[in-house]
Amino acid sequence: MFMRKIHRDIAKETGRTDAREHFERFRDYHMAIGSWSWDWTEAWRNWCLKSVEFERREAPAREGTRA
């Protein structure tokens, strides 16, 4: 699985500024568990959207733990 322009575009439209690093995590994760998908582009879009959602949820928790 290689990063293409569509993957960079999806990362940008979902607010990812670290597209290359994030794509490598996505690829490594799915290769490690042997995932299979009919549409890897949509799987990538979902990964990006969920990662932004998770980061928003975790941000207040991290800020609350600072001394």
C-alpha cells in the first residue's frame, strides 16, 4: 500500500497535518493484523476522521493532567 495524492488530499481535508506519518501508522497497523478492505481509500478516510475525533476527546484529559 503506497500513499497517493488522494490519501494526502483526504488527510488535508480532515485536518491531518502529518499525513505521511499517519499513513505509515495506518498501513503498518492494517498489515500487522492482516486487514482486508474492498475500499482502502474509504478506510483511510475513516482512519483520518476517527483520529481527529480521538485527539479532540483526549485533549481536555491531557490538559487536565498538567501541573
